[in-house]
Amino acid sequence: MFPEITHDDVFRLETERLWLRWPRGADADEIRRHVGDPDVALMTASIPHPYEARDADAFIKSAREENAAGGGLHLVVTPKNRPNEPIGLVSLHGADRRGAATLGFWLGKSYWGHGYTTEAAPGLIHLAFGITSLDRIVSSARPDNPSSLHIHEKLGFRRTGRGMLAAPARGGEIEVELFELKRGEAHTLFGARRPRFPSM
């Protein structure tokens, strides 16, 4: 899905207040501290609770492998003045044959309410529509998570209904609001333009 430019762990994105970069082994303690909070973990489908050191290590390994293979892009969010301290994560993964990938994100509870997710996620969305051939980005949020629902609306996602989402960390399925952002509807630096790649 993602081209070679993103496959090296020196890759990063810059926003006004943030750096978005690959997760690394040294991030494990901070990641565990943030997602170990049940208010963060229990609103997701895939973050276990309790969250152990081995969970952080396994996530970092898996994210780095997917980044290196180009199958997705998982980027930790850090303040510019503290680039070694992850406060959250934004990711795109699971591209399918219909040209859709799934957006995921979380933010440490002590950083809620400062607009960090709505600053970080557009950076990744702009990149995806600029350098990949994705046609759509899909996402979901629990109906009882008003903050996540609001973030999707601010990012320009359109609600497409409700459904059940596989939630292995929650022991089954959970009901979610479904969202979609199409390339032609995205308010990005690249608009509806599809990237051109040299023929092989």
C-alpha cells in the first residue's frame, strides 16, 4: 500500500505542534503507560486491558514489520519539544482490494482536549491520498465514545451506518458507528488527485 519512502524508520511527518514517527523499542514504557489506562484501552477493539509490557513490545514489533513491508503505516505522535515521548498513535492498515484502508488512533488521557488527534490524523490522511492509490479510508467508533465520533466529523468523515466490529481485545464483537472518507471528498493538500507512479 505505502511506497518505499515510508519503509525506513527515519521517515516522519511534521505538523504545527507534533512529530509523527515510527514506533521504536524505547517507546514501550510510555505506550504502556498511556494505553494501560482503561479509559483509553476499553474504547478500542484491539488494545487489551490490562496492558502488559509484553503487549507493548509485541505491538511495536508488529507495527515496525508492517511499516517496513509497506502494508500499513503506524506512527506514534510526539510533541515537537519532546520527540522521544509518544503521547498517542495514528495508523492506516488493512488495505483491501477495493482500495480502502482503515484509520486507527488513540491518545493518552492526559492529552485529551487539546486537538492533538485532529492535528495528527490529517497529516497521515494527506500523505495516504498523496502517495498511495487508496480510494477510501474507513474507520469506526463506539456509539458511547462522543470524543471519537466528534473527531471523525471534524476530519470530514461521513457516517455510513452502524455495524458489528470484531474486537478480539473485548472478547467478541462490539457495535460501532461506521465512517468513510473518499478520495474525492477529502479536504487534503492533494484533493481528488491520484498519484502517478512510474511504470515498472
